[in-house]
Amino acid sequence: MHVEITVDPANPRRWLYDLKQRLAESGHQCSFVAAEPGPRSSTVDLLFELERLIYRLPSPRPSDRIDWRELDGGAAGEVQPLHLTVLYDGSPSEAAMLAALLDGRTPRVSIIDAVTGDRLATGDPGTDNAGSVREASEFVHVRTITLVLVALKNFADGKVLPPVPSAGADFAHVAPAKAARKLARSVVHAAARRLYHLACYAPHWQIGCRFVPLGGGVYETLSIADAKWNIVASPPERFFADPFPIAVDGRNYIFFEDLDHRTQKGVISFVEVARDGTHGPVQTVLEEPWHLSYPFLIEDAGAIYMIPESSSNRSVDLYRADPFPHRWVKEATLISDVELSDATIVRRGDKLFLLGATRDGRGSYSDTLSIYSASKLSGPWQPHEANPILIDARTARPAGNFFERDGKLWRPVQDCANGYGTGIGLAEITRLDETGFEQRVHTVLRTPAGWTGKRLHTLSRYGDLECIDGSAHSPKYAIVGKLLR
């Protein structure tokens, strides 16, 4: 297919080269069409250059300005091209995207058929691991490329999306004063974060657990406002996160990510939990040359299996307990050559569905949801025909195991719109099959009372044992600990 993409000739940037290359790799020819020129923003250029110097950002970068005349799209040939327009909060102007980022949010990105006006793709990119406005804009551009590819797939399938409201207003320019204030706040925040990292291990997580009465858990109440948790405290130089409980032969266990701050590498450990909330010693049971986290547990055909996150190895691997709980043997690689985080499985009828956050090496780790299906746990696992199913930093990434409530299927999701670990949404799954997926978030959980930090990102339960994780302070020096009390 030949694709024409409308571009503001006053503000072309290097990411358009990446877009053209990705389209070529997918078998599409790409050319660019000049839109009505918008204002060239010297404010943005200055902001980007200052951030490059302050944060020592390497070059070249996707946000680098290029010469419009270098964007040679090639001849269209005899085939009528598909003409696409990229909208940020309903506007084709780069200023709308940057104004949103300066307001502390991400713009809604839509890909429109410029001839018919049909909406072919829509997403809410994540910028949770971006350290500056410039990096955040690059994260938006990365997901814009993903959305263009989704739009081409939807166009080929004859799929048109219903209209959605814009996430913000239409901006014609970026105010210099607002850019200056954002840069000043960013520098102060970066300095404060640097000082905090010098004084404390960060991020630092700890686990909370509790046995809940019938109908009294978070899954039923959709609230953590009054929850009281027994803490599985992390030692100062390590953190515990991503808890998954299980009961075997009347005994209760919690498996979790155990990360050493000094090496920044995670292993999988567990504790046994008594009914009074006390727990036994932490025991490490699985380590690989790569980082492991999110030890999702599943029982199948009388055996207990674990699928820990191994996205840094670009694999989704299956381990079997032999014997439980101390020894885990690798059974199979379910999915390979994919950067997939937080694989979470549920059975629907005669099919198993695996949901996870995928990433192509760039942009947010938390804004893109992909689904795979199989007839049995060992596979083969097939990608969903609509992958990526969803691009939304608020609702894409899994945050724990599925649960049923009033006969309906639910899942916890990470809400990373305001940063990583800032909330857990509880989403009702209204459709999950081999051709579609739909969900509706009913509530978003924020930091529960009693945590010393402001973050949480995993909620899981097995039977009446419920687990959550949250951030905590871990001072490197005693005097810092006294100041934080």
C-alpha cells in the first residue's frame, strides 16, 4: 500500500524517518504531504536544546528538527494512496501535543483517513519512564508510529472506530512562559530525585498481605480505603514486589520479585504465610542470567506452573514446580523474540488467553496491550489478529491475576498516566475472544492508608489470601531514616 501522511512543513522532525522505515519494513511505501504550515516554535526548539544539555541526552534524536525538503516520499505510482492525518487532541499541530505535555499529561493520538474522515486508530501513549518534555514527545512519536501501523491494518480489514472525545483543547502555539516554568520545575524535580537516590534506595517496594472475610476483599468492595495489611518488609538493600499468592496442602505462600538494588537484577523468592499474618523466611527459588519479576502462577493438569516476566530476554518462559515450592524446572518457551511484560493468563471456554504489555524497544513499557491464545498451556501460542489490542497508559498493562465478581471476569490494570505505579484500575472484561477485546474500568485504586510511599502496582489473590505491593522509603544512612520519619 502507498501511504501519504500529512506533515506540518514548519515543524518536521527526525521521527518521520523512523516512520517511513517502519512502513517500508511492513511492505508499505510512504510519502509526505505538506499541510497548512503552522507556526515554527522557537520556544520548543530552545526547550529541547536546554533539556538536551541539562540531561545530557545523546544525539541524534527522534525529536531533532530536519529540513522538510529531505522528506522525499517517492513516486506514488499508479495506485491511489491512502491519505492519513495524525491528530493530537484533535489537532494536526505539533503545538497541541507539546501543550498537553507541558500541562503534565499526554495527548490522545488519532489516525484519520484524510479523505473520508474515518478514525482508523486511537491511543493514549505513556510517558511514564521519560525524564523530560523532549523525551516525552519522543515517546508520543514512537506510539504514533505504532498507531499508523494499526490504522493500516484496520483499513485493510474495513474496520472503522467510533468517534472519541479529544483529551484536551486545540492549541495554536506553546506559550514561552509555560515552557520556562515546566523546564524550571523539571530541573528542580530532577535535582530532588537525584538527591533522594543518593540518600535512599529507589524505587523501593514492599508487600502487604491479609486474609479477607467472604465478600470483604478488594475484588468485592472495589476499594482499599479501610484495608489493613500485614507487611512483608523488604530489607534496605533489596525490594519485594509483584506478589502472587497460592495455597497448597493447606499452607499459604506468596511468590514475588526480589530485586537487589546494588545489581538491579531481580530473582523470584517466596515466603510462607500463617493465618495470623506472620511469615517465614524469604527463600529464593528461581534465578536466571537475566532479570526476573512478576511470577504469575497457574495450576494445570495437577501441576503448578510459573511464568515470570523475562522481557529483558525477549521471551515468555514456562516453569514447573518440581517439587513445590523450592524447585522450578523450565518446561517451554511460550513466546520468543517479543518484549512482553507481566504475562497473565485466563481460561475462557476451551481457550487460554495470555495478556501482556508489549514494547518494541522504544517508548513506554506500560501503554501497549497484546493478547495471545492457545488450546493448552504449553502452546503453541498465537498472536491475536488485532494486536496490539490497546494503546492506553491508563489501562493496558496487567497488574495481577484475573478474578470473577458477580459472574463477570475482571482484571487489575496499571494506571501509569501520571507515572509508573501511581494507581491500579479494576477493569471488567466485557469481551475476550479470538477476534476482539473490550474492557471497562470501574474504579482506580490509589495508595492505601499506611503505606510510607505513594505508589502501588500489583494486586493478586488466591482464595482468601490477598496481596498488594506499594512503595516505601529505604534510607542508605541512619540519619536519613530519622529525617524521613
